[in-house]
Amino acid sequence: MAEKMYDRICSRSDGGKRLAKRQNYLLAQNDLIEEQILQIETDRALHSVPLLEQATDLGQGDKAKSPVHTKLCWVTS
């Protein structure tokens, strides 16, 4: 399979430059997508708040201290 691909590249009149440009483009797009995913994950992590803090912030006071509400469950806002 690789030999056929190599033969096809070598037989092209542009010497495979078109394929190289396409590969560079795809690698650049891949880098861009990975960067966007990292940014989304960072944003989610920065906006996560423990459930206990949310209950306290909502003015539920003592209710937030009950065993049911003290379990830390991370939620995303």
C-alpha cells in the first residue's frame, strides 16, 4: 500500500507538493482543534463550583451543612 502511494506521489507532475500542502493544512487544522478543545476544558474547569458552595451561595445556610448537601459533587454552571 505504501509503495503504491509513493509511486503515485513520484509520478505526479508537481512532485507531491500538492499532497505535502494538504498534509500541512490538515496538521494545522488539527492543532487548531486541539487548542480549541483545551480552551473549552479550561473554561469548564474555571466555571465549576462545588455543590456545597452553590447551596451556601443560594442562602440555604444550615441546610447546606446536612449530610446530604455536604457531599462534594462538581457541577458545571
